[in-house]
Amino acid sequence: MPEQNAIDRIKQLEHERDKLFDTAKKEALARVETAVAELNSLGFSYMLEDRTSRAPRKARAKRKSTHQMKNRPCPICKFKTSPPHDARKHRFTQGKKKRPYTSKELADLGLKKV
């Protein structure tokens, strides 16, 4: 039975810890709300927001882009490819001036001239 007492004691300590965190959070929140109210009374417009319900920053950053690739010739290459590409694809070309892709470069990138 000593094991059961240890488990009960751990549960009790976790419960006490949760209560202490709640108390500390309420006290800190009260101080922050007072400070925000003071700033607002000075003519500023501040608002306190609880961001715990929002998706983490990394998850928001992984959203798919809404940019649609247009089915037209690349402005740099002056020809269409399959799958289509545009000037953004030339972002990492060697040299300072962007130039059309060679046949070998197209093959390496998995593009075919249409």
C-alpha cells in the first residue's frame, strides 16, 4: 500500500501546483489589465489578447500559398513549360542576371519545353 500513498501524494501535489499556477496567473493578469487601462486612459489604444487558442506560429507559416501559376510563357525564358514556371523559378540562377534555362537545366528541374 505504500505505492498507492505515493501516487495519491503525487496527485495531491499536482492539484496544489495547478491551484498555485491559477492564482499566479490571475494576479499577473490583474496587474496587466491595470497597466493596459492606465495606458488607455492616457489616450493609447491597447487591447489584451489571449493567444492560447491560436495555431502555433510554425503551423500558420506552413499554410499553402494562394498564388495561382498562370499558364503563360515565362517572362525570362519566353516559352511555356510543363509543369508551368514563372520568373520566381529563376531566383537562384547563377550570376546576377537572370537568363533562360538551357535544355539540361530544364531536365534537371523536371521541366519540359511545351
